[in-house]
Amino acid sequence: MSIIRSGTTVDDNGLIYTTTPLEVSYNYDQFGSFKVVGFMADKYFAGYVGCDFTCITTKSISTIGYKQLHKVLVDDDTQRVIYAGSTLTLNDGYV
């Protein structure tokens, strides 16, 4: 049962936040796919989806199962070349 409330406060234990992992594919098909969840308006990595032999891993790995969320710092189709000793600039100030 849903209760609609108005105002700017929520009673203790009065808010339930629900999200569901969504499977998305890597741009490079042979890597397979991974799962993401939305949390507080940001995208978080939720785990790897296992497949036969050409993916990153052959078994599914859930970071949520380990009670971890990892913010997705790059999610685009830009091709980059990284040389030994160089850096890769990511979102949110990460390098």
C-alpha cells in the first residue's frame, strides 16, 4: 500500500528506496555485459554478468552481494589510448 505525503520531512523508517540492477552491454561485444543500479540519481556498478569464455569473467559477480557500490566514472564510447606511465582522467576528479 502506498501512502502519499506532502511536506519536507519523512518520519523515521517512513521511506523505502527501491532499485533494480539493469544489465548493460560493453561497447566491445566480446567483454559481454555488466549490471548497474541507480542510487541517489547516480549510476553505480553492480557486478559482472558471466558468460562462456569471451567475457571479462565466466562467473557472475555481484558487488551488491558484498555490500559494495562502485560509482561509474566513465560511461561513453570515446576511444582512448593509454601509454605506459600516462594517466586517464575520469569523472569526479579521479585520475
